[in-house]
Amino acid sequence: MKKRLPRFANEDQEREFWAQHDSADYLDWKRGDRVILPNLRPTSQTISLRLPKLMVDRLKLLANKRDVPYQSLLKIFVAERLKAEFKN
């Protein structure tokens, strides 16, 4: 038999409770349903990348034609290439 969950007056009280207790004592995780959260953004990591100025200028030109930020276009290009590389 699992322990009964207490009532919390606010989020701070609940946060403090879970910092000191194991959820497995209160919840049967085997009976839980898996959910998909489609609107979550993947974690991103900032990197420093040195490119020739001409390459950046050309990338900005293409991005302008497609009406997207050049960094977003660069991510699209990298993602497409990674997909193609991992297909083979």
C-alpha cells in the first residue's frame, strides 16, 4: 500500500516536500501512462563556429531570400546533412 499524498497549500510547500521524499513511496509508476509533450523545445547548446566571411555573407543572402534568420537556415542545413549521413 502506497502512502497517502498530503495536501499542499502552495507550490513552495510541495517543492520542499518532494525534495525530501521519494515519489516511489507515494505513486505506483508502473500504472502511469506515457504521454507525449509535442510543444517542448529540445535543449540547445551554444557553440562557437568560425566560418569564412564570404560563407556567412552567402548564408545571409540565402536566408534573406527565404525570409528566415541565417542561424536558423544554418541549423536547417546541418539537420538535413546529418539526416542524409545517418541514412547511409
